[in-house]
Amino acid sequence: MPPTTDVAVESHALTRQLTLRDLVLTQVLCVVGSSWVGVAAGLGRAQAVVWIAAMALFYLPMGVSVYFLNREMPLEGGLYVWARTAFGDAWGFMTAWNIWAYGLCVAATILFGIPTEMAYLIGPSAAWIPDNHLASLAIVLAILAGLTVASLRGLALGRWIHNVSGAGMITVFAVLILTPFWAMLHGTPLHYSPLAMALPKANLYSLALMGQMFGALCGLEYIAILAGEAKAPTRNIGLSVVISSPIICAMFILGTGAVLAFHEFQPLIKIDFIAPIPQTLRFAFGNDGLGNVIAIAAILLVQLRLLGATSYIFTGVTRLPMTAGWDHLIPEWFARLSKRNQVPVNSTLVSAGIVAALLTLGSAGVKTAEAFQVLSQASQELYALAYLAMFAIPLVGAATLRARLPRWVSWTSAAGFAFTCFSFLLTAYPFVDVVDARAYAAKILGTTLLANVVGLAFYWSRTRV
């Protein structure tokens, strides 16, 4: 059966603004987070082996699923629509719920890292900022207010924020990858070997870091949430996956190699899992002269990426209630659009309020690194549940839908499903210093359970009316 045509999938008269260039840059912006090269560097010289294994077992299956499922259903809402078509309203709603909750948590997580990035930007005199809860909260809430205003302007503004941020992230990684060569030219005896093929240590810490690769590599399907606002989504979303993937994989492996080279040279200094790129740039370029100027410029671009990624994730968060409202799974109040910009105003304001609450709660009474990781890990657990639904579609979804997919897609989906389960089980294990490891795990798993209980209760209350 031929794929669905674009003419047949108009989504409530939304304006189609996103071009192929927008989609490719946004894929890079979404997938390549600035903290993951630090997490992977914690694996030492096994980082390349782990990256390659995760790319084969998860990233490739994810790309295949996104390509073919979007080809069949290039509709606003993305994975929510795919799951609802394959499994019905209940599973579709819970998939949307988990993506929405993930987006809220990860938006808060990204914003939470900005004060740390700012400290590296300003220099040693600003080292106090990240652990000053009041100052950090004031900074991130002010940024959230600005992003909310930008979101209310719609993708006419948002897509340029995302494009500039995606291009900036590529530039930052180019600088990061070149930093070992800069250091060696200036007499620093580094050993830069990004493609070393060592095996990871056989312990729980290494397994926990390997489980983090899910969070590092996921996100290709997120752009499909905006399919109703993309030009020729049947063709361009799949093509954006094909074009961006080799760029993303090279950025991760070579960038991690650069972070690791400086960490091995100064092993007594712990990797900063919140801001490994600014930390590495300061190691490489120092705090004086031309090196200081280069470091400041690159860290500014990292900050720009954080803002762009938050804007993009937040945009998806606002669209999911809109599409669920169209399907009458939640009150249509969430689907009301502004006349001028065609933006779901009510959904945007509610989502901004929840992110603000998460930032406030996340900064209360714990170390900065622990609060950051609790938010990050909880978001991964929620996203993993949505990914399990995506990978299950070619395996046990509606027979009519499975018949339209190539048979071999079920094999890649099985690999992706298994890797996602592996990551889900290891997410609650802490790989940063925490006040209480059991309390840390309880926060992550409790947040995931509570979010899904609330979601199910909300769905049942709506369907029983």
C-alpha cells in the first residue's frame, strides 16, 4: 500500500513552515545534548565501543521506526498518533502523557544546567552561582518567562531560534573536537584517541553509564510532533533522519574523545556531568588571552543551544495537549489556538507553569548535581515508556498497520525494545554523588509511577463521564 499523501493529512489548518533545513538542524539540536559527552567519558577508553553498540542497538532501530512510521502517518502529534492508531485511545493517550511529562521534565533539566554553564562562561568569580539556590532559580525562571513569550509567537520565530541553536551546537562540537590539537600545539602532552576500542569495566557503575546512552541518543521522532507544521512531512522528516544521523554520531564519538583526553591528563579533577563541554574548553584555552576569548565564544554557543533546545522541547510539549484535544481525549480548552499565530495558548501557559514548579521543587534542599540528575533520570524513564510503545508497533500493533511496514522493521524494533528495557532498568542507579542512593532511586521511580498513575486516573475519569 502506498504511503499516505500530504494532501490527506492537513492538521486543522496549521501553517506549514518547517523546511528540510529546519528539520535537519532541529534534529541535531534535539539529539546532541551538551552533557552526554561527559557521561560517556566516564566510561574511559571504552566510550567508542559503547557509543557504537548503542547506535547499532538503539539509534539505528529508532531511525528506522521513525522513517517508516512517519511515512505512513505524517500527522501532527507524531508518536502519539502512531500509538493511538496501533493500540487505541488508551495506549495512545498514555504515550502522549509520558512524552508530555518527559518534555516538561527535560525542559526543566536543560534550564537547570544554565547557571552552571554561566559559571564557566564568567570564570572563577562566578563559581558560587550553581549552588546558590535562590540566584539559580531566579535566572532560570526569567529565562523560562522569555521562552514562553517566544513560544506564544509560534514557529515563525521559534524555527529561527532552533536553527541558530542547532548550527551553534555543530560549531561548538567542531571547536571541542579541535581542542586536543590546540593543547598539543601549545605543549600539553595529551593522548587523543577517540576511536580506542577498549571494553567497559564489568561493574554496575559502567552498566549505569551504558544505560544513559538511551537518553543521549533518543529524540529523532520528536520532530514528528510538528508534522502538521512541516512542509512535505512524508518526505522531509524521514530525509532529516538520514541526513542528520551521521553528523550526530560523529559529534558524539569525537566530542567524547576530546573530553576524555583532558580528563585523563588531569584525572584528579572529576568530570562535570552537568557542563562537561565548558569545563573542557576552560581546561584547553584557560582564562587569559586569545584562549579565553575562544572559550567564552564557544560557551556562549553552548548556552544558546540550551535555550534553543528548551524552546524546541517546550514547543512539542504544547502541541501534544492540542492534538489530544482534537481527539477529545482531554478538554478542547487545551486545543484553542490564537487567531494571529495559530498557537495553543492555554496549553502553552499551563506547560510553562508546570516547568516553573519543577524548577522550584528540583532546586530545594539537595546538591545541584543530584537535583539535575533526578530531573534528567525521571524524564528518561518517562520517555522510555513512550519508546517501548513505538518499538512495539511493528511487533504487536494493529495488523493493518504492520502489514504496511517492511517485515524486517520488526527485527530492528525488537533490538530497540530490548535496549530501551535495559536502559529503563538501570536509570535509577546514581552515577553522581548523592545524599542518599535509595532516596535518589525512590525519587526517580516514584516520579515515573506517580506520573503514570495520575495519567491513567485522568484518562479513566474522562472516558467514564
